[in-house]
Amino acid sequence: MNIEIIKKEVCEAGKRLLKEGLVARTWGNVSIRVNERQMVITPSGRKYEELTPNDMVLVDIYTLKYEGSIKPSSELKLHCQVYKNRPNINSVIHTHQMYASIVAAAQKDVEVLQKEHQLILGATVIKAAPYALPNTKKITVETENAIEQSNAALMANHGVVCIGTDLENAFEVARTLEKACEVFIESKKKTA
């Protein structure tokens, strides 16, 4: 695959995260697998509106080494772990979308109540990974365990991670997770 095209896709995806309300400011990140050994990921701490394809970072999935002087996203290890463990996954998105982040802050697993949501999310329950500091081995391990049997996981007090066979599929998972979390919250209000 052409790395320059992938860098452009990742850059546009970062701006799309912002436009669709899945992130705010510099939060969140997105990556695309280039091949078995490499991925392209958004940079750390940069405003999405100001990004160019040249700001995207090519990373070795196994060594975490990257090209150039631009630092990759701090969630780099989590993206790499997903790619190592899930060979069918070619895109990872980490968001801070509203309803999913509310449930993640409550540290609750989400019962996926609608069948069409279950099909896209790949599970009847989306698990919440226990709290861990960002950019640590613990957050990577806990989130990887939570996403093991589905296409999304909640990260306690730290948003969500959504995965897909390609970038468009990962975005579909993120949008569907948001709807599923809204339905789940509403169902809990009715029983309270």
C-alpha cells in the first residue's frame, strides 16, 4: 500500500473525528495498518484542524520505533497491540464521544440491546476496561482484554476504542457504539 495515501487518509480521519463530534481539541487518535509490520497514526498533542498528511507518523507495530521527529499519539501501544492480536483489523480509533464516555466514566459494561447494534459491534456486551493511567502498559493490557471478543471497548475515565476491518468500518463501529450507549443509558433511567 502507498504510505502517502494512507497518511492522507489518517489525516482526514482525524479531522472527521472532530467534525462528527467523536473527539474534542487534541483528544483521541486514529490509525491505519499499512502491512503486517507497520501502521500510520495521528501525532501526539496536535490540533486536528491544523494537521497535514506530513504530520502523520509511520510506526513499527513490533518495536514502536517511528520515522521522523514528530511524536506519535500517546496511545500508540494500544493500537499496536490490537494489530498484533487481531490480524483482520486494519483501523483503530480512540474517541471521547459523549454517551460512551459517560458509561466509561461509570465503569459499566454496556448491554447492547438492539440486534442491529450487536451485529456491528460484534457482541451483546461491550466491556469496560478498569481504570489505568494513559500511555501505560496497564491501560494497553486492560483495554486489549476488554476488546478481545468485540469491536469496541470502554476505557474507564478515558473514552473508548473502536476497531474495524477498514477505516470506514471503524467509524461505523464508533457511531453505533454511541447509539448503543445512549439506548443503554435510557434503559437504566427507566428502571431507576
